[in-house]
Amino acid sequence: MSTRTQVMGIVNVTPDSFSDGGQWFERDVAIAHGRHLLAQGADILDIGGESTRPGAARVSQEEELDRVLPVVRALAGDAEVISVDTMRAEVARQAVAAGATIINDVSGGKADPAIAHVAVDTGARLVLSHWRGHSDVMASLTRYGDVVREVRAELAEQVEAALAVGVRRDQIIVDPGLGFAKDAAANWELLARLDYLQDLGYPVLVGASRKRFLGELLARHGTESLPTFRDRATAAISALVARAGAWAVRVHDVPSSVDAVRVAEAVRAANVARTQQHQEAPQ
């Protein structure tokens, strides 16, 4: 896989996503959407069957499996990499058996600790997101003294818990969990100090796409912009974090972030070439 920042396209097989309102809930439509994202340049497809929007109620495991597995099976032959967005070990296990190679757990192993054992048993990569509680309570868990230091420390604890049961270091990816038990100011601080999270020594996934803090930033006359109007701001973040060396960006609108990553890569390459010229110049 390329060393440039990867673009992870989101396939929400849910009726209540904050970002697309169930637009891709029907199975055939979700599969077609995934293929469309691949045609637009997505490197990874992240398929999920449970909304994690603020206040969302959990669905049953059976319902989540019914939503996710057929889509994973159908797209596994088309995509180079399939990620399953789940907090449940059994959903992760069955999704990997169906073709997923990444488990993207927004709870970072806290909602169902057995999910780390699935990574051990299957060899799938495991995304551990910073998390303090489920969607129905996370708005009450946003107090931090120093958000960057605390998120880093709590992520380090989640990583150590995964390592302790046998997950290999090279399987682990970390995610600051933007929007999960964090207000807008906390999200911006985390983005500004991505290097501090990278110092943990693991690839970093950034999921800012269409989130509320962007709606607040782009508000007009006191009204937040709608989720689908936040894609240009999302692409700006994709360029910034790609320039900072993020492993991947998780986005709804793939083309704008593919272009943003290409811009960041061109700037990086120009800097590398300039440094090499200086090093090779006669002294």
C-alpha cells in the first residue's frame, strides 16, 4: 500500500446517520455507493451498521450483522481494503471472515474488550479510537484539563490493553476520536497537535468529516451549516493532516479529499527535493 495518506470512504448502512440520513441504508444502494467511492479514488471502504451520532441508541447485534455482512461480502472482491466500523467483537469476527482486514472500533476496545482478541485471532488491523462513553452519554464527558495530553495518555492505555492480550504493534492504528466526548475547541486542539499523538509510534487515522465542529465553524447567522455543506472544510482538514503525516482520513466525500491528499503530497515531495538539493550542493 502507498505511503501517502490513505482516503477511507464511509459506507453507512444505517437509517439514522447524522451525515447522510440513511441515504445508503438499503443493501443494494450501499453496495453501489461503495463501488462508486472506489471509482472516485477511495483506498479503503469503512462499512458500518450502527450510528454513533450524539444521542444515538444502540442497535442489536443481530441487526448490525444483517446490515453489515452482505455489504462486506459484496465489496470485498472490489476493494483492496475493507474496514468494518463496529464496537462488537462478534460483528468484527464475522466481518473479517467475510473479507474485512481492518476493525475500526470507535470505542477503542472499551465497549467490548473481546474485540482485541478478534484482532489477535485473525491478524486484522485494529483502529483504537479515543473514547469515554457511548453516544447517549458522551456529551457529559467533555471535561479536560489539557485535552491533548489526556487524549494521548488515555489512548496509550487503550493501546497497552490491546498489546497485553497479544495484538501486535504493527496491527494497531490510533484515532483521536474527534467529536467523541469532545467539544469544538478540543477537536481543533487535537488537530493542531497531531504530532503529539503521532509520538505514540502508531499510524494515525483522522475522522473529521462533516462533524458538528465544522458546522459550528461554518455557521451563518447563528445556524450551523448542514452536514453535506461541510465537505470543503473536511477537504481542508484532509490536506492539513496529510501534510502532517496522518496515515488516513475517513471521509464521506472522497474526490475532494483525494485531491487534498494529492496537494499535500506534492508539497511534501517539493520539500524533500529541496532538502536533497541543499544536501548535494557543493559546500
